[in-house]
Amino acid sequence: MTRSKVPHIALIGCGAIAEEYYLPALASLPEIMENLILVDENPSRLDKLSAKYPVRRKVRDYREVQNEADGVIIALPTGLHALVGVEFLSRGIPVLCEKPLAEDAARARILIEMAHQKETELVVNYLQRIIPHFAMVKQLLASKTFGSPLKMEYVIGEIFNWPTVSGFYFKSDPSTRGILRDRGAHAVDHICWWLGGKPTVISSCNDSFGGSEAVAHVEFERDSCKGKLVMSWFADVPCRFSIECEKATIEGEIYDYQKLIISENGRKREMIVESPIHTKLDVAREIASNFVAVIQKEERPLVCGSDVLESIEFTDEAYEKARLMNMPWYRFEEVQDVA
Amino acid sequence: MSPDTLTLVTGAGGFIGGWVAETLYLRGEPVRAGVHSWSGAARPARFCMDIVPCNIMNPAELDEAMQGVSQVIHCAKGSDESIAQGTQNVLEAAYRHGVQRFLHVSTTEVFGQQSGRIDETFPCQSMQDPYADNKIQAENVCWEYHSKGLPMVILRPPIVYGPFSKTFTVNLAYKLLAGNWGIFKGAADGLCNLIYISDLVDGILLAAKSDLAPGQVFILNGPEQPTWNEYFERFNDALDLPPLKVYESQGIGFKTRLMEPLRDSIKFARNRFERFIKLVAARQRQARRIMKFVETRMKTTPRVHDLKLYGRRATYLSGKARHMLGYQPVVDLEEGLQMSVQWLDQIGMRNFRYTKGAR
């Protein structure tokens, strides 16, 4: 495809992520918006979003755009990513898939393999890799500026308030849901990316009584580094990470995109990472324009499917090893029966 | 009520409703968890229970949620403005569907600023507080439906704490961990009528089963009534924090009055310009620092309403519930705080030390 042709992109799935993230980002690319096709089985969602964002057309079945789209953005419930993604990849159509790429590593491999076979691109929205302070941590660890990492702590605590339209998080197959699979996709990806590969899960526990977990703890290890991931959907607590290396400790707040705190020789200093990326929308615009350039064969994907496979394997392992947390506030005999 | 009674719990994504729904589920009793929206379903969704959207301001959702239900435990609160109207909507749907018992979770705040030893014979009294006033109005609507033939039980708990409590556990822990909270001499020597959540749930479920309950109001209180200052101190100890600072009542009163207009202005600005404020915070480091500082100060300064509560010298008596329902609270403050802190640890609240102004 040449630069002269503006690609026709189909946005499949018109739920909250399309409304809050993809459409505002695509709106900064007027030519793309003019040729955008919205796809959703729910006509009221199509009407609502097309009223706000004038698009080329709207359809209810993604199969209608298979011969028309030059690229597709999959913003569907996780359980549908592999199913729909394969259909487009098998036709050689580039795909930008929302995180998590798939509900497990087996399905993620199918998508990656299909993209490889058909020599097309599978781009994934693991947006946090391009957030400046996360990228700086990667750089500091990869260059061993402060020596090897020895200890890592990562805490995410935020009240679940995503305006999910379908509620798929909470009513589909338990294998597709929970904080570790959802919000954890970014955290686990950071951990694997920063450490240069998948750590081994030492222990894992969560609060699932058969449904989707809202609290998860995972302890892990890779080479000389031991770490702990703590995640919760129940209260807004400081979301931070801390990495103790041989010569210094790197700390950061998850939502302060440009600042790290370096503790070295008993002294703390701020490291400001200058970047034009300040907000999630800035990141979304980067992802969207990269995808357009990928379709036009002008750029490589910022993050592709195979980049995140290990993080999905890590998540699978954490689920496999998970036990029920100790929750003494529930009466033991009652919990035992259910668990 | 028969063991097959299907109970709809409204507000099942919230603190009390979540506990009621979970307890019924863990006891193997048929329960339907009504949530305000799917985004509020994270808590009940941990169990394989029946969850339905049940916005109390949406009659169509209520109608759907009420299918096959014999009993309603109404814990949803909504905004101050929707308490009374929302309750009326739930009552109407329950009435039309022939529900056999309706339990309305109210609050001892309906007694207003009355002091002394208070039981169910005391009248409700307005204190010009939107939450309490709307709760009084909601109770009045409940009695209207009771007289129409919907069997009603009203439950009035005081200060409910424990795992999943936002107001009296998470928010207070935040204030304590931030290091800006303290002992407010002369301003928080009123009685803190604390009930641990599982005791409250036991009381509610006893009322759900008792033949004597319909048509009655029950106060459900806990086994101990420390002063508010004692509660702050014991919570602080349970969190293993350094001793609290002591503030004189004049100083804290002045700070509270000073902060109140600022709080209102910030709330107003946030409601209208949230996107813009977030954008400024994201792009301007200095602005973000100032906003964080102000936010922490706001969250860790008592409000005028709080000081009224902290100074109130009232004991709410649950003798009627004890005699008629066999209600017996069993979790003392030490155990309740221990559970609360364990839960706070589990959700990551103490994994990093809070620093002043940082969050």
C-alpha cells in the first residue's frame, strides 16, 4: 500500500474502550476517521458513537468488513480476540488488538503464528511500554546502570470503575477475567519486559471463589531478582513500583509518567524523563498513528504480539498455581464449602 | 421465610450489600446480587452468584431484577438525592412482584443530634443533613408500602466498619497513614457506636428469618462504644503507626471552618472541569504537586459534619433486637480492627509507606 491511499480501518467493538480510548485517539487523524467503519452487534452503541464521531459507515457483523478493511482494531471482550483476530490475520489484514491479547498463551500463540504465516502484522495495545518513565526503567535495567535488579515490588490498587458496557469482565467464562488478566496485563508485561524475560512464579494467591478475582498477589523470581505483585480492585491506594538494584533503588508512581526517584548512596534524587507523552490519550494517539503507519508498511509495530507472549505465559502460570487467599473475615467453614 | 426464598440484595457492589450477598451465598441460600452497574460488580463477581444490573433509579432494571424474588434486602444508597426516590422505586417494584418481606437498611443518623441512651422509641429528627434527612424520608416511604401490604423491617445500624468499608476503614486508614490525623481533644470525645460488619449482617439475616420482625424497627449496635478519639488511637495502633499528634479543639475547629469553603469550591470545580483539571495535572508538574498537597490536606482535615458526629454523646441500644431476634454482636474492637488491618494489607494499603502530600 502506498502513502497516497488512506487505509480503511474497522473498529470492531464499540464498548467503553472504543469510546474512551480509540475514537478520541483516531479523531486526531481526520482522514482515517473519514474512512473508519464501526462494527458492533448492538445498534444503539453504533448510533451513539457514530453520532459523536462521524464515520464512513457502521455495520453489525464484522464479517461484512473482511473484504473492505485494510486493518482492524479489535476492541471486543477478551474471549473474542483470538476468534476474530484469526479471521482477519488469515486474510493478511493487519490487526491492532486491545490488551490482553488473548485469554491464555495458547490462543495468543495461534494469533502470533497466523500473523507470521500470512506475513502480516499483529500489533497489541500494551500501551504502557511507551510511557516515558516505564521506558526509562527498561533502559536503566537493560544497561545495568545501577547493577542487576535484586528485588521488585509492584502495587496496583484502584477501585474498578471502568464503564464496561457488556460487563464481560464479570459474567463470562472465569478463565477470561479477573484483575490479574485484565489490569495485570500491563503490570505483568512491565515485569517481564524489565527483567528481560518471564520470571518463574514462586507463589500466587487470589480471592476468587470461582468467579473473577479482585485481589491477586504473585511472588516471582528471575535470575537474582525476587519480586512481588499486589493488585486490588477494592480501594484507591498508592500505585507504585520499586526496584532495588545492586547500586541503587528505582521507584516510581504508576500514573506520574515522567518521574522516577533514584535512591543511591543514602541519598534520594528525582529523575525527570522529558517526553511529549503526558496522558493516556497521548499514548493512544501514538498507538493509533503507529498502526496506520504499520498498515502502510512505513513503520514496525511499537509492540507486537510476540513481544507480550511471555507476559501471558506468566499470567497463565500465576493462575495455575493460585490458591485461595487467607481471608479470616469470612467464616472458615463457609469458605471451605465454596472453595 | 423458607430456605428456598430467593433474596434480592440491592447495592450488592457496596460495603453492606456486598457482605449480605456474600454471606447468603456462602450459607448456600438463594441470592441475587443487584449492582448499580457492571462497573460495580467486581466484588460479588468473585463468587459464582447471580448478578444483575439494578440501578435503583431505573424502574425497568428493577422490574427485571425482581423476577421470582420473595425477599428484598435493600442496601443500595445511591446519591443523597436518590435515597428516597430510589427506595420508593425498589418498594414499588417489590410490591408489584408480590415480595413477601422487605428489609430496609437505614441508619441511626435518622435520630439526628439527640444524645443519651437512644432506643427505637425515640423519634427521627432532622439535623439539616441531606443523607440523614433523605434516610428519614426513605423510612417514611417504607411505612407507606407496609400499610399497603408489603411486610417491612427497618434496620438502623450506627458506624459500620471492617473489611470493604470505605468511610470508616479505608478512608480513616488513609488519614492515619498520611500522618495528618490525630487526637482531637474536646472535639472527638463523643461516642463512636461501632458495629463490625459481620455482626450487622448476622442481625440483618436474623431479621430476615424472624416471624416477629415485620412491622418493626431494630437498632443493631456493636458490643463496644469507645470515644472517637479512642477509635482513632486504637486503629492507629493496629496499623502499627507512631503515636497520634494531639490537636486542641479550637485549632481543629478553625482548620475545619477554613477548609470547608475551599472543599466546596474544589468539589464544584472538579464536577465541572474534571477533564481540564486532569489535563493540567498531567502536563504541569508543579500544578500536580499543589493539587496533591491540597487533596491530602482536604482528605485529612475533618469536615464540619464529621465534628458534629465525633462530638455526639449518644448510645444506640440494641436491646429490642437482642430480645426479639436473638441478636448478639460478638466481634469486639480489637478483633474487628485486626481483621480490617489484615484486609488493608491484602489490598496493598500498607505496601508502601505514605508520605505527607504524596499519594
